[in-house]
Amino acid sequence: MSTWIAQGQLALVNALIVFVVTFVPVVAWQYRRYGRPNAARLLGAFGLASYTTALLTYTWLPLPDRDTLDCTRAPIPQAVPGAFVGDIARALDRFGLPDALWSFTVLQVVLNVVLFVPWGVVVRQFLHRGLLVATLSGFGASVFIETAQLTGLFGIYPCAYRTFDVDDVLTNTLGALIGALIAPLLLAWMPHARDLAVQRHVPRPVTMVRRWLGMLADAFAFTVLSAVLSILTLVGALVLGVDTSGGIASLGWVGFAITVGIPWIVCFVVPPWGGYAASGGQYMVWLTPMWRDSAGELTHGTLVQRLVRAHVVPGPMLLTLVLDWWLKLDPWASLPWLVIAATAVVMVPFTRTFRSLSGVVTGCEVVDIRTVDDIPDEVIPPVLPTRDHPVI
């Protein structure tokens, strides 16, 4: 029992990590699909993160040390369907009621059923799939998990370190079926994704939360893209036989151009060049900065205005990164641009239309992109509510 509690604690920690890492992508998805985030479905996303991490924690973790794994003592697969029935009968005969109900034999079967009840609930009510799909997908997931246990995580380990049990597949599938049956009752309060998507094109007020989420999304996109390119570049360098003992710095300016320059262009040059003066983060939350002409009408501004606005805050960061790469500056050299970034964040609630530092410097205003008449359909494509819409 103590092992299960420890795994539960580990699952909760992993769930929090997964939710934090996926928070921005989930909010971005909801903004683009529903027009704004939905608290109930965000809670559902956290529940989904919690469940998937718990599922993998209880079935695969803890991972053994590969070098000390003793394959001569590898667990023997249990390939006889229904063997758990005899195990329960023997437990009842040995302990009697009600003590047998609390024996490891019975609890293991019950927990295998309970473990997949959320699967059926999620697939049936959160992902809006039918009873058959919810049940069969639970069966498929269980087979995948058990196969991983049988093959030592698909060959990562030289032998199995967890017991393959065909009865686990049966009880897991039963749990998925039970979850699918009770899903409409458990998640009756969860709004349907199709209903939320209908309101996608309704303009909404510009708020400081939307502005902060847009900023967070820009920082997230730049960081993730830089990290991915860094990993791919290092892998490619290793394949080509290039020395990468010093990390991405080993590649000099080539590494800098790939891991900083490309994300910079993608996140802060391409969006304003496109004509809507919006970074990826702003586009995510349906916001775009605009400028007033001599007649007081809002316009998209000139290319120079859009590029300058896009670099008011990121520009000092790029300059600092370039100088640090070139001159190996003291860590305190990053303080000026950090102050600029913090100032931009703090200024949001105190500026007109929540335009922040970049808006004040360039004289723009922030508006909901759905209020702009000349935005073409490819920027705001029509949404036809169907059963097959993505639903996170």
C-alpha cells in the first residue's frame, strides 16, 4: 500500500509539471477554437494531465537501473485469461469476508478496474466519442502498456522489469467500459466543445489578462523553438562528427544563428511583416495593434511601425544575447533588458487599451482582431460546429 501512495504522490508532481508545460499550448488552443479560454475545460485539461501521468506512473515507474537489472529474476508473464477469478476465490477461502476484500489479490484487481474508469470518462464525455470507441481505446491503451512491460519498454531494457498480465488487459477494459457508461453523469457539467466553438468569432473586450497571456505565449514560443532547434542541431552535429563537447556554443555563430536567429525571425519578424502587426502570442489571443491616421481612423500602420513595435521589448534581449555570445558578458549585463521586460509587463494595466510599453513608444492601440473589417477569411476562418472538432 505504501508503494501505491508513493506512486500517487509522484503522479501528482508529474501532473503539475505536465500541466505547467502544456498550459500555454492548451490556452492557445482554446482561444483559437472557442474565442476565449473556458475554465471548465481548462480544469478538464488538468484532469487529463493528472490522469495520463498517473497511468504511466503506476504502470511503468519507477524505472530500474539498466546496469543492475537482473534478467535471471525477470517476472514471469501471466498469459492465462481469467486467472484472477481463481486468485480471488483462494483469497476468500483463506481470509473469508470481509478480510479478503482488503487483501492484495482483491485490491489489485479492483484498482486495475478503477485505473481505467477515467479513461472511459475522458474519451466518452471530454473527447466526445462513443461508447464503443471509449471501450476499445481503453483496450488498446492497456495492450500498449502491457506490451511495454513485457518487452522492457520496447527494448530499452534487456528484459521485462514489470509483470505482463493478460488479466490486466481484461480488467482495464472493463474499467474503460464502466467509465464510458457513467461519463454522461459525471461530466454533465462540462460544456460541449461544439457549443463553445459557435461563439468563436464574437469580439470580446481587450483585457490585461489577454495581454499577459499573449506575452507569455511569445516567450514560450521563442524558448521552445530555440530549445528544439538546439537539440536538433546538436544531434545533427554529432551525426556529422562535429565536436559538441561545449554544447551549442561549440558551433560558434552558426549555432547562435540557428538557435537564436531563426526563433527571432519566426516570432518577432515574420508576424509584423505579414501586415497585421501581431506577434504569434497576440494572434493567439485575437489581438492586434493598430495606429490612427490623420483622420483618426485605425489602420494597420506601416511596416516600419510594426517592426519597431515588435522589437521594443525583444530588441534589447537580442542585443544582449549577441553581445554575450560575442564578448562573454557578465551575467549582470542581462539586467537592463530584464528591467525593460518587467516594465512592459507591469505597464499593461496602466495604459490605454492595455497597450503596454511597446504601444506607448510607438503610439499604437491594441484591439480585438475580430473587430477589424478588412481581416480576410484565412486569418479568421469560418467555424462550422461539428462533432469532429478538436475539443481540448
